[in-house]
Amino acid sequence: MEEFNRSLPMRLLRAREVYLKLFRPVFTLHEITEQQWRVLRALRDEGEQSGQDLSRKCILSGPSLSRIISLLNKKNYISRRIQPDDQRYMLVKLSDEGRALCDRIAPLIEEKYRELENVISPSETDQLHALLDKVIAADE
């Protein structure tokens, strides 16, 4: 068995923390969490979605997503409605306030990505994406 600190899951978690450590001050400044940003970003990039789709795309459990959606709705960053053809499902959409928030945060996030280029180059980032895509595809 791989040494604990050399195990791939641990190294991926540690790398995730390095990245998120750079982004957290941006989220804190705008009074959102990393999980809330994932939801806002998914809605910004892909438009209105069902709660189930958001849960899957944002890697969030149903109960966690439900709390996040409630909070983002209270802050007027999103709107939600019942899916017309199936009353059991909710559709979530970014509001104008949510889009404005994303527009304020996006340049700050891009700046952090540029800082990371001192650690891992754009071509290395592309290689890493390709490798991670292979791993992810094995689960689909």
C-alpha cells in the first residue's frame, strides 16, 4: 500500500487545499462560501437547472444544496420555481443580483488563477485536466 502522504487521494486533497486557500479570501470578501460559489458559477455558465443537476455538477448532497439554495434565494442571488411538468422538482436560475455578483468575483478569481501559473504552467494545467478527465470518465 502507498505511504499515507503519497496516496493519490491525500495528494489530491492537499492540492485542492492549496488552490482553495487562494480563492477563500475572495469568497469571504463577498460573503459567500466555496460551495455557494460552485452553485452560482454553474448557474452562470449553464443557465437554469434542476436541483438534481446542480447537486450532481457541484458535487453537493441534496440536503447541502437545499440549504445553499435557500440562503442564495434569501440573498436574492437566485430564483427558484417548480418544474412545470413535474411538481416534485425545482428549477434554479441566477438572478440579476447573482449575475452582478459573479461579474464582480470572476476577475478576482482569474487573478488568482494567474498567480497559480507561478506554480503550474498553463500547459501543465492542461495536462492535469486531461489526466483528471480520464479518471472522471472511468466513473461515467
